[in-house]
Amino acid sequence: MTVLARVRDLTRRYHDTTALDGVSLDVPAGQVLGLLGPNGAGKSTLINVMTGLLRPSAGSVELCGGDPRSESTRRVIGVTPQETGLPETWRIAELVDFVAAHFPDPVDRAELLDRFDLTPLADRQAGGLSGGQQRRVAVALAFVGRPRLVFLDEPTTGLDVDARRTLWDGIRSFHADGGAVLLTSHYIEEVEALADRVVVMDQGRIIADGSVAEIRGQVRLKRVTLTDPILPPLSGVASIERDTDRTHLLTNDATALVRELVTSGASFTDIEIESASLEDAFLAITGDRRTT
């Protein structure tokens, strides 16, 4: 297995704050790695150090066998940071051509625009696009140079559902061709849909690492869903969420909960029991704090 990114004992400090605390991580070729964590967990700092935008206080980073700050290494990676600014007067086709000129074998412009559903915007100036459209362009530009590894920091922020799905398809196409992706997202369902592997960070450290199924399996929670319930006081319920006429109960013991519902004479229909989602597991692992 070829390792494209290797991080060892990485530490990054800002004055008295430790943003990364001894992080070690490998990203192999052909893997989509989803990076999750609460606000301030260190996700963006990790990406910035891995891509050479920040220097580590201690530890090491190797990308595709080289230094992330070297020109040769930068030519085999793609990056979309959380915040990007596009030249307002440039047309999208011109932006793609400009970025492509920095790489020896760029993706054909028409192919790239089609992959990310940007063909209708090719002759539009960047300054005339909506925030979501600009975000789609910024993500697409990360793939121009046929990178081996792409870093996407909150790639679909501000996008509607259809635009988000289009970007998912573009990422999946790159992955199907053998590309590796490291992405952060506050849409946990996005990570669940795209990632082969999930890494959970908290307070600058990695606290969980595995497949989606393995992360979900770290907690014993079950989700019990009912229609139109009138609930009595219940024991062993970790949380209750209501969605129109459906109520979702999280519990460590679904059998005992259902028995308690029946013996109490509670009114409900259409009961479903399923394993906890990735979001349920994430909130349990991190102590119920939200992602960025």
C-alpha cells in the first residue's frame, strides 16, 4: 500500500495554545479520509500544516515522498481551503486555464467543467457568481493538475442539496480513478456518504480512527424511532429528537426500552430499531459537541 501522506508526532502551537498535540496519521493512495471534530479540534490546522501553509512546532510531514513546501510536491496535490477568494473580473474558463498552466499534464478544461457541472458558468465572471457557485469553482480548481491527493476543508459549505450532490459525484469520480482525498465537513452525512475511513479529532488529538462502521461500532447506542408517540417517563434514554410526526430515541438497550414502552401502555406506531448513525457516534465520542 502506497502512503501518500505521512504525519508523525505533529505539534503546532499558537503562543500558549496547542492546536495539534502529537498527531500521527497516514493517508494511503486511493482512500477518502473524513476528518471530524468539534469546533477548535485542530482539523484546519492539521490540513494547513500538511499542505505546507504552516510550519509545525514539532514533528514531521511527508507528502508523496517529499516536503509539502517544495514546488515538486505541490504539483501532485490539490487544495481547497475553508476560505477562498477568486479574482472578480476573471471568467471561470480563464481561471481554469490559469491554474492549468502551472501543471505539466492538467485535466482538459471542458472535462473538468463538466465533471463539476460548471460548463454553464464558463463565460461568467467570478465576481458575478453566488457564494455557492464560487465555492464549486474553488473545489473544481483543486483537481485541475491531476493530483494524487486532494485536501478539501469544508468543501460544500453554503451549497444547496443539488450542488452538494454534484460535488460528491466529482469527488467520487476522482476517487474511482485511484485518487486520495482528505476532507473535513460539518455535514456528517457527507463524510458518511463519501469516506472509506473516519478520523475524529478533539483538542488537537486523534481520539478515534476507523471505517464508518468501526466508528459507529465504538458506541452501543441504538436508535428507536416511533410515529406519533405519547411517551411516559423512560429510563435509559440518552436523547430524544422529534422530526414532524417521528420521534427518535437513543438508547444503550433497545430491547429494554421497547419492553418499557409496551408495559407502560404508551401510544405509538411504526417502530423501527437501527444502529446509531455516524453523527450519533460522533456526538457520543466527543461528548455531544458540534462540528465546525
